[in-house]
Amino acid sequence: MEALYTAKATATGGRAGKVTSSDGVLDVGLAMPKSLGGSGAEGATNPEQLFAAGYAACFDSALNLVARQEKKKIESKVTAEVSIGKDTDGGFKLGVVLSVVVNGVELDEAEQLVEKAHGVCPYSKATSGNINVELNTELY
């Protein structure tokens, strides 16, 4: 792969620390969610929220790319739910539900576009075979 862009972020303190990007745009505190035994500190985020935000944005971009290639005019909104839970090996595992809302095409066309976007999206490619990703498509 020839890199077109490289993002760089540094975490300190693990899930109770902070994350900063090399350009300083991202500078956020992290807190373990209460459901995982943490403080759930107000104003702090966690790795799952950051992953959900990145995946939702990337998938929506991939969906609009696929729609443009097929000369379809759509509006879309993608919500990513990233869950963390115990794995059978005693560790932890992620799961993702992508809820995609599309306007401008019929439901069957929207579902086809979503499936094609899943094949194009870099996040989808990275998670393929590694975590369960459920796709839900509906119309506005």
C-alpha cells in the first residue's frame, strides 16, 4: 500500500489517560465507562467511542463514493455502535452494528449500496474476519 495520508495519535495512561493527535486537533481525556468498572468521568471519551466515530464517518464516505460511481443521488447518515465484551479466551472482543439511513433510492437499492460500501470502506476491510459487523439499512 502506498500511504496517501498517515494519522498519528499518542495515548498516555491507557483507558484513564488521554489521547492527542500529532497536530494537536485531537486532545481528549479518556475514562473507562462505568459499565466496565470505571469512573465514566464526564467530558471524557473512550476508545470504543473514538472507533465508532471513525468507522461511521469512513463508512458514510464510502457509501457516498459508491453512490456517485453508480450515478445515484443520495443523502445518508451512518451510526456506528461499537460494543466491547468478553471473548471466549478470557480477553475482550469488539462487535459493530452499522445503522445506515439512506434517502434518494428504494430500499433494495440502498441495501445494495450499503453492501458495496462495506466492500470499499477501509474500516470494513480492516475488520473483515476479525470482528462481527452487522449492517442495518433503512430509508429516511
